[in-house]
Amino acid sequence: MRASRLLSLQMLLETQGRMSAPALAGALEVSVRTLYRDVDQLSAAGVPIYAERGRHGGFALLPGWKTTLTGLTPSEAQAVFLSGLPGPAQDLGLGSDVQGARLKLLAALPAAWREDAQRVSARLHLDPVDWYRESDPTPHLSTVAAAVWSGHQIAMRYESWSDTVERTVSPLGLVLKAGAWYLVALPADKATGTGGGDGGDGGDSGPRTYRVSNILAAQALATPVRRPARFDLPGYWARSIRRFEAGLYTGEAALLATPAGLKGLRALSSAVARAVAAAPTATPPRRADGRVAVTIPIESVEHACGQLLRLSPQVEVLRPAALRRALVARVRATARMYGLDGG
């Protein structure tokens, strides 16, 4: 365990440069006192770590010093090969680069580990696209990705839900979500690099999200992006999902559901699945007929009507009354269409 931590400490300093003692201790999940002992042990082993005092001080390696790639465990080598599976890398135009990196890593591994590492790509395949869907066409993804990597602004023509607009943006990152690529970017005049926080709310003052398949034309510009110093892409994305769900679900519906109905509800969305999981299913909430009372979030009466109608009669709506009326009206209209008594 300690040997692995010492290697991680060395790799952190190689990849991140100078780091403070508290930052290193936090990254390694140890106390600052333990960190100092680890630094002493690495120094005794010949690793040239030095300390700089002062407000901006910390630990660093001698400039230009670098070790060869060593210390990978068999499972770590397999994880690296897993990250190089075909798909997203190919979409970004990095397929040949990933393949080249894999070959170099394979050559550096001990012979006994090579078969295990190669087995990952032979026995695991990732397909991020959901059933009954095809990947969105993204003819401008390579242009967008190149601008993201190089840190240059993009001039693009974008088709939003209401209009087609011309935009110049400062790209901050790319996200692959359920088979669809999204660009996170600041409006060009907002990318000042003087603050930026860790992600805005998608409004005028913060990053916005663009679906790459909706980009009709894109051109990388010579203007460099001044990236906000504290921007965190995973954090921004997690918050944007929560904001999207909060704005999407505008009401609630109280239901009675059989076990089969609960299973069907869980398949509607992650938000509904969380509501079902939180519902008490033991007595007394469970009715004598086996049904369970549950309250779920809904987008609108019309949308919920379409979702819940296909779960009938395993799910009964108790309220709101408008949703009950919408369900009854749709059932009666369907019955009349098929020549049945809708009364």
C-alpha cells in the first residue's frame, strides 16, 4: 500500500508540477504528517524532491527530471487498455493515436502482463448508444474537438430549438452523454479568464451547453481561449443535469401501483426511479390489494398522461385531478375509435 502511495506521490509531482503539502495530502488521502514521511522516504531513495517555502511554495521535482513508466500493476494496465476501447476516441479522430499509445504501453509492460492487458479489448466492448437509437451525425465534431484541445475560439452556425444563430464561443470541454456529444463553452465576450468560478448556470454570465449534432457549420479561429482558472467540467456537468431536471419537472402525481407498475415506473426516467426507490413499500403503505402509494415528479399533465396510460391498469393516478381527467378522456376517445362503449 505504501509503495503504491509513494509511486502516486512521485507521479503527481511529475504531472502536476509544484504542489503544496495540504494539496498532496488531500490527493493521496493521508495526513500532512504522513505526507512528510513519504517525501523523506522518496528523497532517501534518490528521487530529487525539493521544498520551496513561502506563500506559493510546496514540493517539486528537480526541473527536467523524469522517470520511465514503471510501477503499473496488472489491474492498472488493464484499466488503461479499457480506456482505449474503440468508440469515443474514434469519433474524436484519435483512433490511430490511441492505438499507437496502446502499442507503446504494451511494449513497456512485463511479458507476463501483456496477455491480460490485451484480453480487455478482446472481451469488453462499450456501446454508449441506447437501444432503438442511432448515433447523432456529428460532421463538425473533429473541428470542435481540435479547437477544444488547442484552446481556440470557434465560429459556428447553430440550430437551436427556436432559430438558427451565428455564434462565436470559447470552448471549455466536450461531454459524451448517452451517445450524444455536447460542447460546453462560454460566449466569446465572457471568456475573460479572470474568475469564471467553477461553472455557471447556463445563463448570460456562465458556460452554455451546445449539442454538437446541431452545429451546422464550424470554424476554429486564431483567437486563443482565456480559460477560467477554476472551471471544473465534471462539476459543471453534474450541476447542469440537476438544473435541467429541476426545470423539467414542474409538478407531482400521486399514484397507486402494483409491483409490475412500480417496475414500469422505474423505467420512465432516473428522477421517477429515485421517487419509486424512496417510497415505503411495507405495511401500512402497501394496500390490501398489494398496491403501493408513490408520488412521482411529472413534466406536464399531457406528458404524464402519455407515459402513465401505457402502464394502466398497473398504475392508477389519484391526483392531480387534471391528470385523471386527461387519462379518462384519452381512454374514452380510444374506445370510441375502436367502436367500443366509451361511457
